[in-house]
Amino acid sequence: MAAPLDISPAQAEATPEAVIQGAGGRKIEGRSLGEIAWMRLRRDKVAIGSAIFIVFLVLVAIFGPFLVQSPFTYHPNLINPTLSGPNGAFGGISGAHWFGVEPTTGRDVLARVVVGARYSLIIAFLATALAVIIGVFFGLIAGYFGGWVDTLIARTMDVFLAFPLLVFAIALVGVVPNSAFGFSGNNLRVGLLIFIIGFFSWPYMGRIIRGQTLSLREREFVDAARSLGARGPYILFRELLPNLVGPILVYSTLLIPTNILFEAALSYLGVGIIPPTPSWGEMLSDAVQNGYYYIDPMFMFIPGLAIFLTVMAFNLFGDGLRDALDPKSR
Amino acid sequence: MIRSKITGLAALGATAALTLAACGGSGGSSGSNSSSTSTSYGQGLTSIINPSNTPSSGTLTFDLSNTPDSTDYQNTYYAFMWNFVRLYSMQLLTYKSCPGACGEQLVPQLATGPGVPSNNDTVWTYHIKPNVKFENGHTVTSADVKYGVERTFAKSVLPNGPSYYQVLLKDNKYPGPYTDRAKNVMGLTSVTTPNATTIQFHLSQPFADFDYVVAIPQSTPVEPAWDTGKYGGANFQLHPESTGPYEFQSYTLNKQITLVKNPNWNASTDTEAKQLVNKIVVNLNVNANTVDNNLMSNYADIDMAGTGVQTAARSKILTQPSLKGLADDPISGFLRFAYINTKVIPNVHCREAIEYAANKTSIQDAWGGPVVGGDIASTVIPPTVIGYQKFDLFNALSQPGGDIAAAKQQLKLCGKPSGFTTGLAYRTDRPQEVAAAQALQASLQQVGIKANLQGYLSGKYYTDFAGAPAYVHAHDLGISQGGWGPDWPDGYGFLDELSNGNTIVPAGNTNISEINDKSINSLFATAAGQNNTAARTAIWPQIDKKIMGMAAILPEVYQKVLLYRNPNVTNVYFDRPFGMYNYAVLGLK
């Protein structure tokens, strides 16, 4: 129960209790949602650290291959042929080979990790982009239109989620010829991997967007737009989409590490990048399948560490981004 | 004729046979002596380690990292199984149990002597020993041997074994005993049994190597009555009827096989096997690294697969002298090589450029180096196979790093001085083959030959990809990685499927180079009708040289395996025909 109103006219002309003055006397300006999010993100040291690492990684992937030695050059003199392992401690680490050399061949591990970063990141980024585009489009449509459209799309997503993806990937890589769609060799393989990974991870994005759209479409601003005569496409892409940027950003960031791991898994199974082009998964697979990890643990440790750090950086950054954009979901 | 063949082989293995005689002579007493003497690296290649005829009450344990294709002797194609089934079966002929080249001799086991050919080598007659018993005490007759051969025709029930009888016998349309309704008629007309101890094989064409065919475990006798009901057909492998020193006690699929002594086995009728332990246990699906650890810590006695130790155990064995003395490093008789397709790369000089440019050392390293990879190869026939003759057309031995100058010279003669582009097929699920393909690619790059790697899964490699000429032509697969081990250790077993023009088939092709050379084909025809062993053996190096002259095969390595022998096991030695230790004679201290 509210207290009985007893307000004198004098009190009605109240002055604000707080003085609109920032600390140090600076004037306070209105902040946009983005600015608030950026402020929150900046305070999250872990997220910022991860972001710096990601930027570093991207720079390595872009410029690194021009700085390191050839990842294809054999150095048989650095290898003990009887045991297949590199001469010297820690996988043959030396001034010329900072991360050591590969068992059997003597190829420089640093060069292979750096060039591998390029392939692993290209595949992960583009596959994520593909998944986001498909996922957002269908998620929006399913959530906004509802009814049989929603049923159709939602069930399709269920089918995709239930699909034995790895088996399909192995089969598809096996049947696609060596040159198709104007590509050949490794370019074709990279394209194929992007397609497979992207095409099968869109439902994760689609379901999230669909759920968000379902709640957004009942909001007043959508009703307002509709009463002003706005039609489907306008509402979808001008009203709803901007409000979904937060979740899209967050879940894209979280999808990237998943895709890096997936690329590694495919390379591990021998259907990833075509050798001798390096990729992290291929290096791990070499270490495990040939049993090199017994004689040269460094050779397994280095690509493993690269995958671990990358996946962790993207995950932590994604978490930080989510906390910044949408603190309620914490 | 055949007698001369056997003597010829005996001469080849004379030194090894002498060693055997020396060891075998002292029998049990030397067994007790040897327990204190230490053995040396590679000693098992030329002599029997811990020779002993003393029975032990212990259990001989085999570990296997996967499972056998079948324990049915008529339905298996794995070398280790052909070796192992000798513990519970007898064949008409078998390989002599002795080390070195001596072990490549065929000796009668169930038969009284080698096959007697007649009618221009198309009829082969064997007489079997009259007093050999099955595990149930029944006497083995020629009809039982015939029934065993009939079983090999039932490919829908027993698909795994080789098909030599279907290829060679006249009655090649016989459907097998399970669909042959009139059981008592004994339907395979190409095998006749004039009496209980005589069996005759009627071939559609002369085949001088037939003795090797009956040495394959498929000639094991089986009673038709045993092959019915609980242990009939595909379930026969759960308890194959034994004629050997041991019999099945139990077989839990994918887990364990247990063998116990066969009371009806008689050492006087089976001189090539021994019955020295009470029990034999085979543990299946043991992790490959665990197998090695079990061997070295005496939890297991033999690694059944016989393909050598893993990387981890290799570095242990080679770096510790005490372990190294317990290891052997034999040439297994298996060749790693690359097919160079004569249709995709029709110009011989272009193919020769590949032969010269290949860096044999880095390819050898890819296969595992000089100890477990193999010796650098310059011929198609490996040194342990009858018919080997050393030659080095492309300087593989004198310039193992690749003869770049000669390769460039050949490219000029080919009309492509700056090189060319071709596909290079390999199996993605074989890590060493992946490495070898990359090493070959890297070395060809040096002379401008660009080899595009094309990986395939091994399950379909021969049926759909490298072994399908139409696919090979359409995808420009000029080079395909391959490996070959013979079904029997002579030139025919090695060369026929790789280079005889009539073996080119649309799918499952093993003559991937598509060698169809008149002179080679006629040499094979000559050999098939040549009963004189020396003359026949002289043909194999000729074919080998012709294949190499065509530059149709790039030999990479004569595979070597690093085998570890548990010091508690007796009568251990490397058996050439199977490329591993002889399992038929093992005992325990």
C-alpha cells in the first residue's frame, strides 16, 4: 500500500539530488550500449589479454609465413635415422630451429606451426562466417514467421544436429574429385573443409537466433514498426537484426574454437589439409599415429599447445564479450 | 624334376642347414646350457635361439594387437595366421623348420613326398601318410584333403583365403560344399581320390609352382562331418579340426584363443612342428604398445602379428645393450615401392627421371630408417626371395640421395627438360606411407617434377582408386605407392601379380603400372611350364631386370622389422617364408 499523498506544491519543484557532474568535475555524457559494453570489456583483463593474443595470432598467420624458413625443407642431418627422432634435446631445439625439427624428416617445427596457423585460422574463420550467415538467416526467419516455416526449419536443424558429421565429412572428402568447382588440390580441400564445417555448425547459431527472435518479435518497437506499415524484410533486417548483434558476436567467438578443433580432428583422421602442407591437426596426428610422442614429446607438445592456447583465448574472449554485452546471462 | 628342385633349394640353404644340424643334434642338453649364455643382436636370423626338445608344463602366451581374419585354415590370408595354423593343422607340404634360406625349402608333411607332375604339369599327384590322425582319433584320408580344398570354393561363406584353386583347377565353377547338394558325391571333379592315400589335382594349364600352392594352409584335411552343425561353415573357426600338435580348447571372439595338447598327434609323422608346452593362449586386441611392454616384462612370449615393435619399444631396444641382444632385424620379404604407370607416363625417359631423382635415403627414413624401415632397394625381388639377383640400374645404391644429373638428362630425352606434373596416390591411414609419399614428392620437386599428392583410405585403395585403371587414367595418377609380400617365397609369387599382362583387371588391380610387355608375358608362360627349378629360378631375375628397364616400378625399401624375442622362449628363429619367428616349434624354458 502506498502512503497517502501529502505533497505540498513547494516540494513539487524539486531539484535533482545528484549533481550532474562526473568525477573531477567532468561533464557526464550519454553513453550508447556499445560504449557501455566496451567499458565493461575493458575492465575484464582476461578478455583483453585473450584479445591481444588473438590479434597476435592473426598477425602471425598473415605475416609469419614470410618470416620463417620453408616448412618443406628436409634436414636429414638433424635426424637420427635409426631411431627416427631428432638429434639433441627437446626435439632438436637449436638456434636455427627454435621449436626443434620434425622426427623422420627434420622439417622446421616453428615454420610448420606458423604456416599451420594460417590454414587452421582461415578454415576456422571462414567456416564460422558461413555458419553465422546461414544460422542467422534461418534463425531469424524461423523465429519471426513461426508456424509451419518455424517447424520446417527447426526440424531441419534437429536433423543436422543429429547427423553423424564426422562420417559424412570423411565420405565427402573421399568422393569429391581432385579438381572441382574451378579449384584443385589444397585450395579445393580448404574450400571443402570450410563448407563441411560451416554447413554443419549453423544449427547451433540458428537455434540461438531463433530463440532470441521469438522473444524480440513480441516487443513494443516491433509492434510500432508494424503499425507504421513496415513489412517482414524491413522488420527482420532493420529492427530485429541490430538487436541480435550481441548474441551473434558472442556465439561466433565461441564457434571459432570449436571449428579449430574440428579442423584438427579432420586432419587427424587424414581427411584434412593435404600433406606436405602443415596444419596443427596434421602435426598432432603425425605425433600420435607414428608413436613419436614416446621418443620426441616436444613434437606433440608444440602443436598441442598452439591449439590449446588458441582455443582458450577465443573461449575466454567470447566469455568476456558475453559478460560485456549481456551481463544478465552471466 | 621336383627332386632336383628340392635339392637346388637345399644347396641354397646349405650353410643354414648345417647350423641347424649342429644345434638340433644336442637336443635337450643344449637347451639347459643356453639359459646362461647371452644371445646377440640378429642371432635369430641364422641360428636357433635356446634350442630345446624338453617339454614344459607352462603356458605359451601370444599377444595380438588386432584380431585374425579367421582361425579357419581355409579362410585366412594373413601371414601370421599361415604361420600359427601350423600348430593345429598339417598340410600336404610345408616349409622346413630351419633358419635362413634352409627354411624356404618345401618338405612333405601330410604327403609322403613332393607332388608328382604328369601330363605336361597339369596333373599333380600326392600320396598321403596312412597313419595320421585327426584330434578325434579318425584317420586322415585323401577324401578329407579333397574336402578341405572344396571348402575354399565356398567364397560366400569363407571369403578370406586366396583363390589359387579356383584359378588353377579345371572345375573352376564348383560352388563349394555348402551349396553342393549331393554331399556323398564329392562334387569337385578336378580333384580325384583314386584311393584313401592318393589325391590328384587336375589343372587347366601347366603350373610348375603347384607344390607351393599346396603348402598354403588351405590344403589342410577336414572331415565333412566336422564341418556341420555347431562348428560348421563360418563357425568352423571356433574349433577347427586339428591334425597338428595342439587343438582348440576355447575361442572367445575378439578376446582369447586357448589351445591344449592334441593327444592324437604323433611327432613321428609330423617332423616340422613340436609339442613342447601344455597350453597356448592368444590374447586378442591388446594395445600395440602394451604388447611390447608385455614381451619385455615376460607377461607375453610372442607378438603374434610379427610386424615388429612400436616406436617406443624400438628406442628402448636399440639404446639398451641388454635388450638389443634379444632382438633381430630381418628383411621380412616385403617390398615397399611406388608403381610408375606406363600408360599415364608413356615415355620411358620420363619414368627413368623419376627413378633417378627419388631420394632413396629420405624415403627410407620415412619408412622408419635403416632398422625398422628397411634396406634401400634397387630390384623388385627382395634378397630373401628365390630369384633375387643384385643389380642397380638407377644408382639407388651408389647415389642413394638421388642422381639429379642423370634425372635431368632423362628429362631432356623425354622432351620435358623443365619437368612435368603428375598425381601421386598413397593411403592416408598409413602414416609411414604418407611420409614416404611426401619424401618422394620433395625429391622429385628438385628436378621440376611436380607430384600432386592424392590420398585415399586403404580399404578402397585397390578396389576403387589406384587399383582401378580407369580411375588412374582419369585422375592422372602417374605414381602410386604400394607394397607387396609374396604368397610363397619365389619369383612367381612376387612378380606375377605385379607385372604379368594378364593380371590387369578393371578393379582390384595389383599390376598398377599396367605392365603388359610381350617379352615379360612370354617369360611367365615359359616359367609356368618349366619343371627344372634352376632354369625356372633363372627366369625371375630376367623379368626383374625388364621391369626395372621399363622404369615401371620404383623400389623403395626391402622392408625390415625389429623383432624382440622373450629369452624364456625356446627354439626361436626367424622363418623366411612367413617373415617372422616360426610359431610351430616354440617351447618354454
